[in-house]
Amino acid sequence: MKRTAKHGAKATTNRRESGGSVEGAERAATSGTTSGTTSGTKRTTTGAAKTATTRAREERTERERTTTGTAGEAPEVTSAPTFRSLDRAECEAILARNVVGRLAFAFRGHVDIEPLHYVLDGAWIYGRTSAGSKVAALRHNRWVALEVDEVEGVLDWRSVVVRGGLYFLVPDGLEREVAAWTRAVELLRGVIPRAMTSGDPVPFRRTLFRIHVDEMTGREASVVRR
């Protein structure tokens, strides 16, 4: 009886140890599966991120190649440039959609050119500048040219030149002079809303003028690119 009891206890112990080994193996297998799944997920996520990054880089490279050519070179021109004159409506459209031009003037054999903002209004171009040698030169020679360009590339551009007399405006004087000055302020505030106020970002530009459009010409160049 004692041998039988001992034998039964030993068998029970063996079964428990065996069961523990099986459970441990199952836990290890489960842990390994979970770890492998997590690791696989991380690798998949990392791979997807790398793929997205690579795709974005390739798309950016393609855009740059299309815009500037391979390795920063200009796109190849496949035909000779075409030049043509712009009609009055086209010239006015370019002047209307831009607000910065270059004013060219001359005095005593010296030619100068300066950028400034402007507004087209019918047969007049309104602008403003600051007091100085430019104003002194323009009071002696009112004949000027204003050029406005739209440049897409070295052989792809549009250019308009206006020629005429420049007339300074004053806030007092004859009724038509006051009206012209008031109109200039109104138009220029469409470009810089706080122009001629205490909040003007360029308060030193208080000399208003307008240019009569005596002549307006325009040219355009265009090419076919590959």
C-alpha cells in the first residue's frame, strides 16, 4: 500500500511537471508569436514609410527635372522662339494684373531706372515716389518710360513699355488738380491699403504723380519645351 501511494504521488508530480513544461512551451510560443508579429508590424510600417518617402522624393525629382531640366539644366528648347507684338488690349491686361514696374528717365545725359509700384487707370498710370534727386530730374524733363515684365523663362516672357509725360500731383490748387491727387490716393490704396496714412509702410513716399499714356507697346516671346 505504501509503495502504491508513493508511486501515485510520484506520478502526479511528474504529470504536474510535464504540464508545467507544456504550459511554459505554450507561453514561450505565444510570446514568440507576439514578438514576431510586433516586429513584423514595425518592419512593415517602417517599410511603408520608406516607400512613401522614396515616392515623394522621386516625384519631387521629376517635378524639378520637368521645370529646370536634368541636373539643374534648363529644359531643352525644341524649336526657335516665336516673337510677336502685343495688341493694346493685351498690353493693358498685363499692366492691370501687375503693380510693380520700372520707371526710366533721363537728365543732362544721365539715364536712370528705378522700380516702383503703380496703378493703371484708363489713359493714366498713377504712382508715388520720395523726394530727392529723381524728383528734381523729373521736374526738368518729364518724359519717361515705364516697363512692366512677366518672365516665365529666358525665352518665355511678355513685356510692356509705356511712354509719356509725368505730372506731379498736389493736394491743393485747382479743382482738377485736387481731384487728380484724390484719385491717386484712392487707387494706390488698392495696392497698399494704408498708403498716405499714419500706418503707411513707406511713409517717405509722399510725392504722387501720374503718367499720361502717350504710347504703349508690348512684345512676347514663347518657345516649345521638351
